[in-house]
Amino acid sequence: MSRRRLLGLLAAASVAACAPGRGTPGWLPGDAPHVRCVVAGPHRIQPIFAEVPAPPLPTGLYARGMDPMALASLGYTRDHVVCAAVYPAPADTGDDPEAVEVLAAAHDEASRRVAAGPQGACACDAARRLGVDALVAGCERRPVAPRCAGDEASLAALRAFEADLSRRVAGVTIPWVHVRMAGRTDRPGWFARHATKLLARHPGPSDVFLPGQALGDDLALAFVRNALAAEGVVAVVRQDLGRAFLVVRELDGVLLLDHFAYPTLPARRRGLVRLWERENPQVLARALGRPTEGLVYDHDPRTASVFVVDVPRLSELDRHLAAAYGLEGRASAARAVVDDRPEPLSDRVVVLAPFGRDGNELRARMTLSEAGRVWAQTLPEGPASPTLTELGMPPVLVRPPDGVSFVFTGTCAEAWYAHGPKLAGPLLAALERGAPGAVGGTFDELHIELSAPPSSWQPCDDRTGRLLARLSARPHRLEASFDPPRAHLDVVLRPAE
């Protein structure tokens, strides 16, 4: 493919396919850090699109990585576009990064006071009678004490304990990962009718709640009660013992799946988080609302599957999510990993898998950051050396501590989309050593012949492993080129002719 044709295709891809606020895109946020769009149904499956590293979407969407067949079985209209968007961090993300840690400490101290008070052994019995036993640390392991029946002093102490914590959670934000998937549906009520069959796709435990179902005032169902009160809800699914929830809605012919997952939720904090959900219903109501500015497509999604990565917004979301580890007393350690990342080379990456190429061609455009543009200007204009040392050594990325995970930080997607050009240098040098002549051209128009990747190319996730298997099974050609100002890097990967 000529450079002129490639630039024309990518320029056309940047034209909005529809105005914001209309139809399905109006339900997706225009400032989403990560968006993925495919066409539902059996005729739009592109194997290569499922092999490219990308920020993860929760399995609780029951979408199997947005496989088109899976989307059709969820109730989305076949041959219509379905998009999933990761929501950005709230605007108040930096107000008080230690608030969750302070709340967790207050929860521990209040639980100790209850257990050590004059009501002592009867505290847990009173908590059960009030429906807040999950709120008192240790109560889930204590047996019922018959002699505590009618102990009004314990009930009064527990009411005061609950009121104190209710006041404390009112001004705190406990971060979650929010992903919304939206697309047209031609089968109203499909999800609710087939929920039992769909739940088998999620490896963890799931409980389905339907509108009109009697729930009582159990603290453990605070999120479910709030969600069922929202407009258009047809089902709410509690997943992984309350660590995640899926809210399924049908509005104006659009099927909306909103998935909320806490990065961490220790067992001793479940009651505290449920109390936060009960006392802050406006947080969920706001999250379920229609965005002020809807999504504007980076391409016409009827012509290609696509995902878009916004590097600064993903990093900001991870910085926000680090506060959730205050539930374990590890917020500072988690935040340090995000804050200490090297400067990314890109601001935005768009990856396209066009239809009509047998599902085997991939195109990408990387919009360079300020640091990336400075780096690009250091590259020579002449032929690229076989060792590609001009690209520079890749940065050393510190992985998050054990038990800490983010949407972007520490993932394969971060390595490629924030630092990819430098990361490619040593890999392509290894390729050239094993197959002299595989790398050629200039940095403005580089071409690489890929076959049997060297053993040093180790996959950093399952998707990359499948991509390397593809390259080993069939020769491919990679073309990379800068635009004249070197502000964008365009890449095409396709089978060798």
C-alpha cells in the first residue's frame, strides 16, 4: 500500500460517522479513555482484532471480548454496531486521595469500640437484627448467642455505630471501574429471559435480580435496590460476591450494559462499601445517566472494527483507582506506581481491522505526545540501520505490587501504546539478526518482513501470544511511516503477498 493511500484512509477514518448525542453514540461518553466497536453477528468476525493487545473489558459483560457472535446472543441486533467504553475518572478524582484510607481506619476503630464495649458478645447479634452484621468486622464468623435476645443496649450501640459510619461515608468516593456497552436491540426482554444461560459465561458466582422482586432492606443489596430503581432496567446481576455488578437496561431501542467493578474489596470491607452505596445513591444515578457529550466515532464503524486508546485519560483513571487500595491500607504504594511511569510517547492510538480483508489486516495511527514528537525528531532521515539502535532503549516499567491491578498501568497495552516505538527497537533488532534483510527502508517509511519471530519475542498477555502464533504460522509484512511533521506514526500489518 502506498503511503499516500494509507494517509488518505486514516484521514477518512478520523471523520465522525454521526453527530454526538444521537442514537447509540449518545449513550457513550465522548471523553472515554478506551472505546471498542465491532459489528454484531456471524459475518463480521475478524480473528486478528481479537489478537491485538488492548485494555481489558470486564468478563462480566458476558461479551467474550466483544466477539460478534457473543454480542448477537446477548440481544444486540445482528449486523449493527456495538461499542463498549471505559468511563473516565470523575472530575473530583484528586480532591482527597487519602479519603478511602481514612474511612477504612475509622471503620476499624469503630468496630473495635463496638466489640470492646459493654455489649461485647451481644454486638454481633444486635448487628444481625439490624441487618448490618457485615458492617462489624468479625461478626460474620460469630455464632448467634440466644441470651442476647432483647438486649436493647446493644441495639442502641449498633444504631449509633451505623449512624457514625453513615455520616463518614457521605463525602467519600470509593473508586470503581465503569464500562458501558451499547448497541441497538431488536429483541426486547431477551437478556432477562435468557439470563440463566448467559451467566455460564462468567467464571465467578452471579445472582440475578429482576424488577418487582422483593428485596427488603438488607444492607448487602443496597446497590441492587438503587439500580433497580433506574429507568429502563430489566435486570441487575451481582457478581463475584458483590465485587462487581452488571446493570442491564433497554431504552429507546438501545441495549445498555453497565458494568461496575471495585479494583479491590476485602471481605472485611464489604459491609462498609455496601453502606457507602446505600448512603450515596446519587453516585450510581449519575453513572447511569446519559453523558453530556456523546461519543463521536473516530471512524465509520460499519467499515472496520476499532478500538481507541487515550493514554493520558487511562493514566488518570488508574491514578483515581489507586485510592481504592486504601481499603487495604495500600493507596500510597498503588499511586506511586502510576505516578512514577516514564513519559509516554503517545497521546492517542486508533487501531482498525477493516472489513473486506478476510479479517487479517490491521492498521493503526499513533498520535505522538510532546515527548514523542521530540523523540521522533531525533531519528535520522536516511536508511534505518539493521540494529535499529536509533529508536532508543525501551523504558523499564515497574509492575504494580502483587494484588494490585489497573486498567492500563502495568499491562501489555501500556507497554505498546505508551512506549511502543522504543519497545519495538530491540525486538526488530533480534528479528534482523535471525533473518538478515527483514528490516529495510527509512524511519519515514519502514518495512519489516515478519516470519517465525525470534524466541526473544515473549508474549506479555494472551492476546499477544495469539498474535505471535499468527506471525509464526504465516509470513506478514509490517509497514510503519511518519507523516511529514512526524506528529503521527501510521502502521499497517497484513499477510505477505
